[in-house]
Amino acid sequence: TQEKKTVSFSCKVNRLNATVKWMKAGQEITLDKRIVYRVDKDKHTLTIKNCTVADEGEYAAFAGDDKSTAENVTVVVPFCENCIIHTADSAPVYSMNSCRAVAKTFGLVSLVVTFILSFQFIALISVPYIAISPPAVPKIKTMDQSYVTDAGKPIVMAVPYSAYPKAEADWLYNNLSLPADNVHTSLDCTEYRLKDPKKSDEGRYKIIIKNKHGEGEAFINLEVIGDTNVQPLVLFSVNQHGTSLTLGIPVPTAKWSIEGEEITSEGNVKIDTDNFSTVLSINECTRNHTGSYLLTVSNPAGTKTVAMNVTVLDVPAAPIGPVNILEVTPDSMLIEWRPPKDDGGSPVTNYIVEKRESNKETWGGVSSGSTATKLKISRLQKGVEYVVRIRAENKMGIGAPLESKPTVAQHSFLPPSQPGKPQTSDITEDAVTVGWTMPLSDGGSQITGYLIERRHKGGKWIRVNKTPCKDLRYRVMGLFEGNDYEFRVFAENIAGFSGPSPISDPCKPCRPITVPSPPVNPKVKDYSKITADLVWTKPTRDGGSPILGYTVEMKRADTEEWKKVNLDDFIKQCAFRVKGLEEGVEYRFRVRATNMIGDGEPREVPESITISGIGADKCRVVWDPPEDDGGCEVDSYILEKCETRRMVWSTYSASVVTSYCNVTRLVEGNEYIFRVRAENKMGTGPPMESKPVTVRTQFNKPGPPEAPEVTKVG
């Protein structure tokens, strides 16, 4: 700086309220009005006003054990504060006095003469003259240097030189110029300043110092120790099946793991680690080595974990089956499949479709070069059975095949018609049974199942069953009590789904407690002149509450009024003897069950089997269908007979489909008992017996004529 000017020094301290001691030439500076010390947060500033030659020197700031050094301060005395120039037409007169300059800096003085003037300087005060050095090529004082620094600690690398006029400096690292903001060049020195050196800054630097007269070179070797801020560099590649997989990162220490388990060097796995890198090698890797690998690196600064998703490539798996035959005609078929579950780690680029006749082994190409999962196969022969196979392909190759079932080229089937309107039953607080009837048409192909959907009344339809239901009823679970639900059903065959059935009536799940259903199969097991022994089976549904007991009622066959038999208490067993009957009177009986809700519907003891058309060796047996068919249609009846004198039952017919049967080949004069049992797909029900009947002709021999009477004589 120049004399009488102001100069300021600043430094930053990373602790608030820290005290900085300012020193000059090893002596603490005394502060006054001209030398001022200010603190602004972490910035500490020393300002010197009206500089003099006495202020020259090296300044330093101390904060604890840390030191910050400023450059040498040089105070330049101005040559003169004022001068007078005289001009004249006479020839110029020059004079020069030689003396040693006091100033310690050098500069270049040049004069461009545009016209000749005669002048002289008259200095008002005595000042030193400037000394001018002769032109010179830059001369570097130290050609090769070495610096060592800790990572993260600022460093200044300096190259002193001499040159005239002033030179420019270019710093290079790996033959690339470094940022000019970090380069500071003065008249006799060039510096490169690193605020936060890292391991990556380590190496050999080249410095070129040049002016218009020439240039010089210098070199600096920098070593950075203890890099605590190295960011892990992860270099990994996705390799194909059967080759080596390499993962690497420059770190001092490393730990590899996958799915929470540490990886160690064994078998085809090898880990190589040195001070700057770690390499995980897996020889002959397979698809099982695909996953997320964790690399935990540690250095003096701490620990860091890096996740690396590794995919090992292979050919695709087989497409997901089955092959759906959507449409078949005598000369074509439309097929569909699903993409493979595992694409081998690389997208499927093609599906290869082939076909063959089922009685041949040779495959013929149909299609390739497409990623569509639906294809129409043309040019088939009518009536010939074909098998189709599909293979997926990616950049690694062709995968395993998916084969279809043999399919005959013939007219395609149609989807079935809609099922009947669903009905709901067996309602509980969270479930309901939905039943429906079969479609009127199966579309030419057997119905393979039914799809049930539900919704809140007026809401969006939601599929209930994941796989098609084979039966005509389905128990829908997971409902919410008190909500109104509606149901609809779709039928499915090989051609697809039908349209939706009519929507069911709204159904509200609730806790079902109702009266019990009627007892099952009440009948007269035995009887006498004044008693009748009744037996029955408990109801199929108790209404959600235990059965408390049973009530037996009876009436004369020629009246309509039913009378309760057990007046005092419920009958606890499924049997009861009715007493006090009148001989020769025909009675009817019925039984009902009772729970906490009340009495259920009664079930009447059916009339015995009716026997008609009795002849010498035949008769006609007639009966009524059962009141309870067990939930599914009665398929047939089993008719049995026995002679009362032997009481050995034999089957007369096991497949009667009507409610009557003409029985023949009986023995005239024998007494028979018949019994009938109904049968559905769940099995055979209990029997119902007839009263004993004697087989004989319906006509008797005529009686003797009356005594003859004479009405006319002569």
C-alpha cells in the first residue's frame, strides 16, 4: 500500500466470542485510534489508518493455538505531491542524478512521446527516486518442492521467482489448468490455495511462470493424509449368467452383506480389500445372486452404508399358464397367455409361438418378433387336434416353453347365458349364502364355474371369489353387519364369461336368531288300540338358539281342530307315546320344536303309503314326495317289500323316478308291507312304511241263490 493509505486484515474464527491476538514481527500490536480491532460474529478485522513506513512488516492473528498469517505489508512513499512543468521552443536539456531508492517494490515506467516538449521537474519536497530493473526472463528460485497436509486443513503452495516485467502464473494438475480464483500471483511469488484439501487433490502439480521475455517451470508434489471426508465411490456392473460379478468402492475398510447376513469369502464368493478399495467377486453367478447388496465402509470419520441393487441376467422363465383358447374355428384359433413370472432380469423382447399336430412330434413356427400375449393362429385344418407352445425371449436367449392342451380345430363355443337371479339365505352378522340357478344355455361348452360379485346397494361391484365356484351356491364372508348388499353372478365356460345375472334383492347381514325349522321325518313307529308311539329327528336348523323341547299335537281325521297332547312341559326326547286313543278312530299327528324365540313350524306325520289296484299277484304303491328334500333335488326312490310272516326286506326297485310303482310277481294270499326311501346326491333318506296288505283277487264267489218261488202253474 501507499503511505497515508488505509489497510485492513480479516480472518474468520469458527467459535463465537473468541478473542484474537494480533501480532507484528512477534510483538503484540497496541491498539489506538489509528489501529482499530473490530469483531463481526465470526469475522475479526484489524484496520490501520494513515500507513507509514514504520507499519511495514508481517502481521499474524492468534486464536488459541491457531495462527493466521498475513502477507508482508510494504508502504510506498509517493514520488512527489506536486510538480511544475515548463515548456519552451529551445532544445531540451536533460540531467540525471543517481542514488539508491528506499522503496522495496519495483515497477515499470514508460513514456510514449507524441511530440517534443522541453520540461523540467521542480519538486516541492524531497523524495526518493524509483529504481528501474532491466528486463528479465522469469527465474524460479525453487524448481521442485514437496508439501504434506492433513485432509480438510487449508494449505498454500508457493513458488518464489524473480522476473521483470511482472510475470503471469498458470497452475496445472493432470495437465488441466486449475481455477484462477485459487491462484494468487505477486511480483515475486505465485501461490495456489486449497481451503479443503482431499485425497483426490493429492499428486504432482506443474507451475508455468511467464512474461513477454520467456517462461520458467516448477513442480510441487502434494500428499494429503487422513482423508476423513472421502465419499464412497461404488462401481458395479450387472453381469450375465455364468460370468463374474465385481463390485468395488475406494474405502479403507469394508463389510459386505445381503438380506442382513454378512458375506464371507468362501466357495465361488471372493472378497479382496486393501487400503483404498474393496472388491466382491462372485464366479458363475446365477439368478439367485440377484438382490440388494449392502456395503458398510468405515474410516476415522465414521461409518457409511451404500446399497447396490444387483441383477443377474438369465433367459426368461416359461410364460404363465394355462394357454387360454379364446376362440376356435375350423381354420383358426385365438390364444392368450400371461408373461413369465421371472423375465430373467431383462425385458422380454419376443415370444416364439409354435404349433404341432397332437399325433406328431415336429413343431412348426407360427409367430415371432412380437411382445403381445395374444395371437390368432391361422391356416389350421378342420377337425385336426393341435398343441401350441410359447417361449419367451430376452437379450440372454430363449426360455422354457409353455404348452397348451390339445385343441381340435372346429367351431368355437359361445359364452353361456346368464344365470338365474341370486337368492340369499343363512344370513348372519358377517356372512350370507348366495344361491342361483344354472343358465338356460351353456354355449356349447361345459360350464367351468361361476363368478360372484357384491356391492353396497347402488355402489361399485367387487369380485367375491378369486377362483370360479363350481357349485350353485357360495358362502360370502367378510360382510359388515347392518349394511345392505346386492349380489350378481356370472357363468364361465371355455369361451369366457356370460353376462351378469339379474341383481339379487338387497340383503342386510345381522345376527340370526329365529324359531327352529320343523322336526325331520316324524312317523308312527308303533301303535295299539289306545296308544301310538311317535318318533322324529331334530330340526336341521335351531334358529341360532338351543332347542328347548318339542310339542305333539293331534286331531281326528274328520276334524280340523288340532289339540296339544303334552300340556304340562316340553318333550325333551325325539320320541313320545300318545295315550288315551279310541279304538277304530283314525288320528293325525304333528310335531313342532321350540327355542327361546318361540315355536317353530310343525311337521305332520305323513299318511302311510297308499296301496291300490290290489289283485291276485300285484298291487300299486303310491306315496308323496318328502317335505324336506335336503337342499337338493330328489333323484329317485328305493322301494322295498317284505312278507309279514318272515319280516325279511328285499329291494323291489332302486331307481323309481315317479311317486308310484306297480308291483308284480306277488304271491296270492300273502300279507305284505312296503317301504319307500327318497335319494338325492347326498345320500338316502329315512324310510316310510305302509300298513300291511293282503294280496288277493278283488272278486269273491257268488253266494247261493234264494229259494225258488213258483209264480205260474200250467
